[in-house]
Amino acid sequence: MSLSMPPLQSLRVFETAARHLSFKQAAEELHVTPAAVSQQIKALEAHLGVPLFYRLTRALALTEAGERMLPQVSDGLAQLAAAVEKVVLQTPSRNLRITVPPAFAGRWLVHRLQRFTEAHPDIDLVLGTEANTVDAPDLEDVESDLVALREGEVDVEIRFGRGAYPGMRTDLVMEVSYVPVCHPDLLKGKRRLKKASDLSFHTLLHDDTAAGRSERVSWQDWLRAAKVSGVDPSRGPHFSNSSLALEAAMDGFGVMLGLYPMVQRDIDAGRLVRPFDLAIPSRYAYYLVSPETTVDRPAIARFRQWLMAEI
């Protein structure tokens, strides 16, 4: 007699809960709620017609049926994972899908990609920019941002954040800091920028990009670190996009706190200068993030190796 198989997801939930003997710990590993785990287990028990767990007051224990079932389910899931991984690793694919923060793409990555394509002509990059590649203050929001990686819609992400991404391989790409930048002309003339207190005679430009705003260094932070008084840190225009603020700085509109080394190319080209040396380290850094199950894919490994060499 052929028995209908229960959903694969319910078996995965059972194996995780049985391994931990805890719905809460299973939920943490699977990135779902304990209630969702409990619901999946109830559905599986209903499908099989037998209880799999004893729900004790402050503990969880396997029934005899659960104990018989666990080793074979664990082995089966492991074999399925190995089969999928083998197919993924051995199946050639020209496309490598990468998502990056807009500022990193425009100010650093795009100008170097030609070197990657020349070195790896067999890989076609599919590059996208998303604001959600910058960590939100809420860790749960960060978890939801990683869905595209977890579900295979994207192969690799470069994230601007804390570097804590469970289930992912995370490589530090670049630490950054905030530095004042402006057009070279602001260092000339009667009211030229010579010392930090001279900022009182110039326009302060503010980057209010929504992504990562709560973690961004402000003019108030920089002036406090520079021990400067008499400069109103709130005055000046605000921009909802960092590229707009940088364009305003390059046009001589005022002084902006730019991310270094993101602004290095504009400094080298003479479009911007650093009037002061003081740099405030960012609370975030850039990380290369990919699922642990696909880190050995040749295209991903080659991109990682190239990126680290460029850094």
C-alpha cells in the first residue's frame, strides 16, 4: 500500500524540533515563530495519525513513534541536501546575481567591474542595487531582508551593516569612516576653510538617506569629536539620497560628511577635497554575504577572491 508523504517542510520542522527538544530553539534555527513550528508539528501528527512529542510543563520529549522516526528523517534530509548541493555545485551557470547598496555600486564597484569581466569572461554579472542591503535597526527587519538570498533569488549580497547574518558566510569587505568633503574652491578666498570652526561660514550638507539613517554619523557627532563650538550642526539643506548630497558638494554648494573610501575616487580626480583630517569610524561596514550552502560554487568563490584582491 502506497502511503501519501507528508510535506517536506513539516519533516524538516520535526527534525529540528526533535534535535533541540524545543519548539523555541527550532524556531530560531528555522527563522520562524514558535507558533509556526507548533502548527507544523500538529499538522504532521494529524497526517501520520500518531503523536510525536510529549508536551510537558517545561520540557519537550519524543514519543516512541518520534524516536523511531527521527534517525531516518535526519538521514533522509541530509541525503536530499547533499543531492541538491551536488547539482548546484556541478551545474554550470553563466549568471552571477549580485545585489549591493546603491552608494557602494556607484562610488566603488562599477568602476572596477571591467577588470572582473576581463578576468572571468565566462561569468555574466547581473548587478542590482537595493536599499534593503543596508541593515535596519531592527534585527527582525534584517532577517526579512535576507529572504532573497535564502530563497536563491540572489547569489551574493554586499551589505552595509553589522555583519551578523545567521546561516550565511560573511566576509568583511571594507571598513569605512565619515570625513568632511567639499569642492576645492572652498579652500580659497577670504572665508576659506582652514580650521574646523570656519564651518560656521559655510553650508553644511546633510545626507538623510533612509537606509541606515539611525546609524549614520551626523554633523553633530563630527563637531563634537572635533571639539568645535559655535557651529549649528542642524543648519543647511537635507538630501534624501547620498548621491545628491555628493553632487551638491562637488558643485561647491557646501561641505558634506562623505563615506571614505567611497569618496576617494572623486578626491583623486580633483572633484572633492578633504579640508580636515578628522575621520569618525562608521558603526557599519561592508560585508560580502552568501548562503553557507552555496559558498563553494565556482562563480561565487571567484567573485569573492576577485573582490578581496581589489580591496
